[in-house]
Amino acid sequence: MTLVLAIGLAIALEGAAYALFPEAMKRTLDMIFAEGVDRVRIMGAVSFAIGAAIVLATLNFS
């Protein structure tokens, strides 16, 4: 249940960013698409690690 709630929150926040700042989101996506595959992979891995650390820290302190 908590996982579904977290996924829903992530989707809602991302949707809000696109709804409120469409031009900035488009520029950000253009910058990402201009990067090489390896760099995008590294950015994804770092984002995953940060997110996983936040989730683990939250679970350990609650």
C-alpha cells in the first residue's frame, strides 16, 4: 500500500511540474536528450541512489 502511495505521489509531483512549468520542463528534457547515453545512465543511477537512500532513511527512522 505504501509503495503504491509513493508511486502516486511521485507521478503527481512530476505532473504538477509539467503543468506549472511546461517551458522549463521542455528545456530540461532537451538538455537531457542532448547528453550521451552514458551520462544519462549515470544521472539515472545517481537519482536512484538518492531516492533509495531517502526511502531507507525514512523507513529506518519511522
